Amino acid sequence: MPMECQIDLDRGVVLIHGLRELTDEEMIEAISQLRLNPDLKPGMPTLSDMTAVDELAITPYGLAQMAEVMFSTDEHRGDAKAAIVVKANSETANIFAGMLAGMSERNRLRPRFKVFHDLAEARNWLEIAA
């Protein structure tokens, strides 16, 4: 699966890895499964490493569908932070991550997203160990 989500209970963090080509369907499916995972606790920080995504085939419709999943399961997230790490030279990934961060600010979408180009900086912002 091009988008893998796991919950690291020892560190209390959600880890998401994107691989190769990421489509609307794959993204929505992964986020839907994550939100229904009983191990997901409100307030858990999320580290989304999208640096291995070669092609981002996400549409505005897919982004809207993902937002709907997130709004409908908001109680599962609580006041959490999510760092999205993308390649600095990937214009599409940067636009997508920026749109998601903007949605979280405007719509009070939880978790609160921030875009990074460096995993260490993202971990620092989330206050999680490597």
C-alpha cells in the first residue's frame, strides 16, 4: 500500500509513510482505517513522512473526501499536532501539504498540521524521539 499508517504505542505517536504514487483512494482508505483504530488516542502526535512519494495523484475531490473523514472522526484526534515531511523540490507535494495545513487552520481541522522538509525538525516540533 502506498500509504502506511501505524501507531507506535511505546512512543505514543502515529507514524505515516507515503510510498511511490499516492492516489485519492489510497489516502482516504489509510486515513479511514487509522481513525477507526482503537489504539488511536486523542492528542497523539502524527509524523507523516511523504519524502518517498514520487507522484502525488491527489485531486481536490480526494482532499475534500479526506477532510470529511477527518471531520466525522474528529473525536478520535483531539488537540493533536501533525507534521507532514515532504521533499523540498516536490512542488506538488508542497502544494498538497500546504493545502492540508491551511485547511486545519481555517476549519479547525484536527490535528493541527505543519509542513516540514526535514524529519529532525518535524520530530522536534512534535516533541518525539527519533
